[in-house]
Amino acid sequence: MNSLSRKAKKKISFFRNPSPLIDILKYLAVILAVIWLISAGTEKLGYNWQWYRVPRYIFTFEDGHLAAGPLIQGLMVTFQISGISLLLSFAIGLTAALFRLSDSQAARFLARCYLEMIRNTPLMVQLFFIYFVLGPVLGIERFFSAVLALSLFEGAYASEIFRAGIVSIHKGQWEAAYSLGLSKFDTYRCILLPQAIRRILPPLTSQGISLIKDSALVSIIAVYDLTMQGQVIIAETFLTFELWFTIAAIYLAVNVTLSVLVNLMEDRLGVQT
């Protein structure tokens, strides 16, 4: 009986905590299946793969030194746009969430108008409006037009994440803060937001990854990010599949790295997902 229970426990433990080797094998199996599917499809199209030409657009050698190619230069622009937009979107989102929870009807009305206007219009339209309409009037360059559009767009979704996290805190926390004589600002800063951040970190991570992917749209206003650099190279070389797959792999590597870093942060904070 004891031996059976031990075997059952081992099986349960195996399924709950599978070996990392099994995960690696599953991942390799999926990659091989994707490669086979792509190869089979392009073979029927009669496409001539020229992967050997791709590395020069990632890294180049100049005077015996390794230098960043056009794709890496575009990736740096993507990092700049995404980094600034991420900070601004979280600041905008938190402000809009606090406005939604405010006692002021004017603040709630402004926050509601902002959310409905941003969430119900495409990001591409917002990019065009900011760059072609507001840009010439306010003297905003294309880089900052892209940052502003992404910040406003992602901030609307981050706002609801912040608001949900704050509302999820038990009312007893509010009552305890008031009984201690804390102001509303100190209540948010010292009690509510530290607890809410632990709960909303996973959805905020997803929003950050979404922002990085959405940043590819800034190429439509000729910002030379990773996607725009890829389009320029494709127009010159006709390496359509090779370049787009390479760009997709770069985005995948960046987002997976971000997810791993956030998972480590969640483990340190004891976040349960």
C-alpha cells in the first residue's frame, strides 16, 4: 500500500513539476515542426533561400571591428521608443486610474472620455492624427509623435489594469489607513499601490510586451525602427522571407527575455499567478 502511494505521489510530482529536459524537447519539437512547415510551403512556391546574405544586416565588420548592422540599429530605435513609451504609458495609466477613482466628477469625466476615445480608435489612426495634425501645430517630430501615440494608446489599457488592482484591495485596508489618520495620497503611496503592484505585475508585463510589438507600427510614419529597417532592406535585396523571419526572431528573443526577467521579479516578490 505504501509502495503504491509512493508511486502515485511520484507520478503526481512528475506531472506537476516536469523535468526541464522534457520542456526543452517539447520546444525543439515545435521548432522543428514549424521549420518543416515553412520549408514545405516555400518549396512549393519555388522560393530560393539565401540565408547567407542575412548576417551582414545584423552585424558588419568595419576596419576590422564588429559594428551594428541596419537591423541592430533599428532595434536600438525600437528600444528607445518602447522604453520611453512604457514609462509614460504607466504614468498616464496610473493617473487615469486615479481620476476614475476620484470623488471629482470632472476628473472621472475626463478619464472616461480619454479611455473611450483611445480604446475605440485604431493605433494607426492615432499615429496619423498626432503626426500629421498635432505634429505641425505643436512642432512635434516623428520620433516623439510615435512615443506620444504609443504612450496614450497603451496607457488607456494600463489604466484599467491599475484600477482593477487598486479596487481589488480589501476595504479594510482603506479603513485602517483612515483610522491611522493617513491622507489619501499617503494611503495610495504607502498601502494600496504596493499591494496592488504585486497583483497587477503579470498583466502589466503582457501590456509591456504588447507595446514592444505595437511599436512596429511607427514605421508607417517613417521612423527607422527595426521594422522600417527591414522594409528598406527587403526593397533593396528582395530577401522577403529571410528578413521577416529574422525580424520576427529578434522580436521573439526580446519579448521572451523580458518575460523571463519579469518572472524572476515575480518570484522575488512572491507573486502568485
